[in-house]
Amino acid sequence: MVKIISKIKLLIGVVLFGASLQVYAIPSINGEIGMGGNFIPIDSGSNPTSIIAATGVDFDPNLFIVNSATGDFSGVGALGTILDFQFDPFAGPIIDFWTIDGFGFELTSVSKLATNDPNRFLILSGTGIISKSGFADTLGIWNFTGDSTSGGAFSWSAGSTGLVPEPGVLALLAIGLIGLVGRVRLNK
């Protein structure tokens, strides 16, 4: 009986070690990227409108220029693509909302923020998932500021939280709890 218990403990240890390697073997994406370009505030029918009446954004053209990059974004090219979207209501997620040099951003949430000058500024914020081959999909946060008086210029900043989305972490926690329960039962 002692040999069987020892083998079960060894098996649990191997499973836990293997699970921890899978969760942490792929690095998360770290850093920030800032971008800018032109936009047109649009209504729900994709027609140009005022900033205060806007329910969506038309990037004109669907390109952005990188104006800052840190961490894993360092060295990305100067030009990326970005998709038009409606934020009120938001019908996401939007996969590959913006892309540049293998990085992709899945837009998962949008909130319109208050501003002191709603006739001039459109301020949006939210979350998404940043992805690139060789990295774990990583939770990211973003901020958008559109200025109607500067000819429709926008700035966008996105950065990673360094957190891997929940499924991998939850799986590791579940395996650990199963092992702990099994060990307690074997010691009784």
C-alpha cells in the first residue's frame, strides 16, 4: 500500500510540474505602443457626424502611424492597419482590430469617457487581447482621444497588463487543488 501511495504522489508531482511548465513556458507580451492618424466621427449608419453625436469611428484611411513603442513592441514598423468600429452600442469583440508586424489586437470592451469639451474631444477607453506568434495572448488596456479641431486627428495608446488571460491560470489552480485534495485523502 505504501508503494502505491508513493507512486500516486510522484504522479501528482509530475502532473503539477508539467502543468506549470505549460502555463509559464510562453512569455506574455509586455510594453506599450502609441499611434496616431486621422478619423471621422460617424453615426450608427456610418455617416459623418459631430463629435458629440458620434456612435462610431471611421479611421481615414484605415492606417495608423506608430509614434512610440516600448518593450516587446520596440522595433515594430512605422505603419499599421486599424478597423472602423461602432462603440455605442459596441458589438464586439473585433478580432485584429489593429495589426502591425505580427501583433494583433482583439478589441473586447469600449467605454466612452466624459470630457470637459464634448464638442471637441471624443475619449474612449477599454480592454482587449494582444497577440503575436511566440507569445501568450495577453490582456491589454487602451485609450483613444479624438480631436475634431485638429482636422480629425486621433491618438491611441495600448499597453499590456502582463497578465495571461484566465484559462491557463485557472487550469493550473484546478490541477493544484485536485492534487491537494488527493494528497489529503491519501494521508487519512
